[in-house]
Amino acid sequence: MIDQAYYCGLVDKLREKRDLSDEELRDVLLCEDGEFAAYLQTAAREVRELHYGKEVYLRGLIEFTNYCRNNCFYCGIRNGNPNVERYRLSEEQILSCCDQGYDLGFRTFVLQGGEDPYFTDEIMVSLIRKIKENHPDCALTLSIGEREKESYRKMFEAGADRYLLRHETADKAHYEMLHPKALSFEHRMQCLHDLHDIGYQVGCGMMVGSPMQTTEHLLKDLRFLQDFKPEMVGIGPFIPHHDTKFKDEPAGTVEMTIRLLSIIRLLLPEVLLPATTALGTIDPMGREKGILAGANVVMPNLSPTDVRGKYLLYDNKICTGDEAAECIRCMTARVEKVGYKVVKSRGDHVRFTSEQTCK
Ligand code: 5AD
Ligand code: FES
């Protein structure tokens, strides 16, 4: 029998934006009691509804290149994997994905890719300008890894609004266990700060249950999020990929992922928080569970169907065979079934809504 009053008191404290000690936060992460888990989720839902009501925002994900110069140990499309059939979408194909997405009701496009040297600043700037010219009422998110500050600035000036760059782990030693020497924790952090300085809405995040991850690492991640205050946080379970050295590691769990979603919602009440594809991959109801735990964003895939199966960061990824129209129909139905509503809007962070609507 757990001390209900103590544990629920911790949730109340979080909801009231009072800081928890490390020990208390550890207790929230680890408490296995079912009633406590439900109490935490209810609090997270209340807070999300206070800021965003029942709205769920859509992001159209365009996986435009699976070339990558990096070799992150956990990632299926890492440079060192010879079994990946590499592709890169043409500008025309990307623009056509956006047009199709627009007709389906998307008002945010996410250009996601590996760190592909083909996409120079010049090529990116020209692409960003064209997307924003064609769809001035849409937000554009980039997720193309680490670049120099000047590069981030050029792309922002060309019209990009948001940038996703997961920090992966806030612990330097853990970062080094997940990445080869060529990648540094310090540079990752530098990039995140540069992006914020420039004015992007920034998203960071980590995998839940990544190899060697401990509760202390998660605690550090939460402290980092509290301190950095990103506008978006992307978290999903780690899922092993058969062509990586972590192929035999266990996947992260749905329980811990949704627990973290709720905690993050309480720590950063206004954050844009997706129920990710990885969460939907480890549990057929994962995305619904994520929404019920405080998530307010879903990211259906808009990539052409013939390349979907080639952008596999992890095994058994869902939605690789579905047309964009089918994905949006399916997502809308899933969201409605749990009492929420997919909306046709840019879905900016509340801090950015007034200043960005006339852009
Ligand atoms: N399992 C789950 N998530 C993964 N990512 C990369 N590889 C995996 C994996 N095996 C996540 C990383 C990256 C994001 C684009 O996808 O966190 O930042
Ligand atoms: Fe893609 Fe359900 S979201 S098929």
C-alpha cells in the first residue's frame, strides 16, 4: 500500500508549478501504483485543456532524405548501415507533398531528414522560400540535425518557423555511449541554444528507455527541459533496429513514455507535445494513450508511399504502407474516439501565436 496522500500531493505540487526536489521527482518517475498513474494523467490532461482545450494539432511529416553523414548507434539509417536503400526527394516532390498536405488540412509541414550534405544552405533556403510562397498560412518546421548558427539563421530568415533537434540525453557520459566520437554533447547543446537565440520555436527531447538509460538520466532530462524551456518536446520509446549494435536491447515501455509525457506537460504547461509514431509502434493504442496523458500534437506521414519503408529509424514502424489521406483519416478517427478534436491550424506555441499569425 503506497502513501496516496504523499504521491498525489506531489502531483498537486507539480500542477501548482511548485518545484519538486530530486527525490520527489524520482518518486513520481518510479511509483508503480495504478491509481497514482491515473491521477497524474488526469492532472496533465487538465493542464493541457486549460491551455489548448481539446484541440490536437496536425503536423505533416515529410521524410525528404535518408542520407545521413552521422552514425548514431541507435539509428537504422545511420551512415554505417549498408543495408539501407538511400533516397532523396526532389524539390518538385517535396513541394507536391506540401500541396497534397495542404489540401488534406495540414497547416504545418515538417521537413525531416538525415544530415545530408546535398542539402546545402542555398538549396534549403530556396526550398523554404518556395514552400512559404506557396503556403504563406502554414508553419514550416525543420528537423535536419546539427548545423552552424549562420546556417540556422539563413533558413530562419527564409521563413522556417520551428526546429526539432532532440537533445537525446542531458547526460554527457550517456550521450557518448549513444553516439560516435565525431558527435559531441556540447555541440548538440550549442545548436539548441543557437536555435533559440535566432528565434525559432525549438523542440528537443529524448528516447525513453534508450540503452543504458537510468532514472538519474531521466531526472537530468527533466531538469534540462525545465531549464531550457523548449516550445516543443518530442519523446518516444527507444525501439531497437536490427542493423544496429543495440539490436538486442529492450525497447522502452509505453507506461514510462506516457508517464513522462504527463510530467513534461505539468513542468511545461504550454508545451507542444506530440504522441509520436514510435509510441504508436510499440502499442497499437500508444498514440491515443499519449493524448490521454497530455500530448496535443500528432504527426501523420506525408512522405510519398514509395519511400516510406526506407526511412526506418527503428523496426516495425507503423504507417509505412498508407497513403497520406488514409493516415489523416485514421488519425482523426483515433483522436475523436478519445474525446479530442483534430484542428486545421498552424498550432503555434501560445507564446508565439500573436506575433506570428501576421507573418
Ligand atoms: N528508436 C526510437 N527512436 C529513435 N530515434 C532514432 N533512432 C531511434 C530508435 N531506434 C529518434 C531519435 C531522433 C529522432 C528523429 O528519432 O531520438 O532524434
Ligand atoms: Fe497512419 Fe493510422 S496514422 S495509418
